[in-house]
Amino acid sequence: MAKQQLSQEKNWYVLHTYSGYEDAVAKNLKQRIESLSMEDKIFNVLVPKEKKIKIKGGKRKVVEEKIYPGYVLVEMIVTDDSWYVVRNTPNVTGFVGAGTVPIPVSLPEIETLKKRIGVETPQFKIDFKVDDMVKIVDGPFKDFDGRVSEIDEERGKVKVLVNMFGRDTPVELDSLQIKKL
């Protein structure tokens, strides 16, 4: 392999891994850094994750999801040894870059990503307006159509008028239980 022709400065790089193995790769790589005494060249390993709100069994749950499935970020100085240590970690398929030369991630991109990761509680984002026609996709009124009559942004709740037995009946739903028609 040709000698790495990269600056001797610390940068963030993207590793491609087998999907589903991101956490295992991060753990293995951290162990390898320690056991091979590479702390002076490989500084940080990160699997970018963010918290999201999902509906499970009619209940709101906050789940952690990988932002980039199949990728792990590594802060390092690329030398032949550090490249070899990272590249030969189990389940790493390679660096993102041209050929064997990894391309660093720009600092503004890393800062944006760190802000995204640092958000503790996900915010409700309701993309509906009063009078929007919607389809209910979850819960006891699944597959009913209705019209949005009220929106409670703070609680993430939406009141939908559903036509039952010839008249509009208000039903309070979680904003994640409906979608626009």
C-alpha cells in the first residue's frame, strides 16, 4: 500500500461498516486503540444517534435511532499505522474517500451533527393545519378519514372530526397517528 500522503493533523473521517454493526465496530475499535496504544493518533469514535418520538401500541415512546446507518465517525491523525488499525477492525468495510485515501469531514458538518446528537428531548413537529384532510394510520380509528379541527402543539395532540353515523365526531389523537391525504 502507498504511504499515506495526508497532513499530520487531527480530522474526523467516516468509516463504512456492515449495517447493524456500528456499535460493535465502535466498541472493537476503542479496544484496539487501547490495546495497540494508538491513543496519540486515534482520539474519538462516534456512532451518531438522535432521539425520535415513535408510537408503539398507541403510546408515545422516545427511541434512539442511528442518523447514518452503516457509518461510524472516527477522529484521528491518518498515518500508515492508524489507517491499518482502523481498516482492519472487524466489520469495517473501509473509509469513505477516493481509493485508499480517506477524505476528512468538514468542521461545519461535524458541528451540525454534534448539535443534532446533543438534543436531549425531541421536539414535536406538527405538519398539519386546521381544516386539513387526514387519514388515521394508528389506533382504534385506523383507516378513517377526517378533518383537523384543533391542534395542541405543546402536547403533540390533534383533534380530528371523524364522520361516524352521519355526523362529525371529535377524536383526540397523537399527531403521529395521522397523515395528510
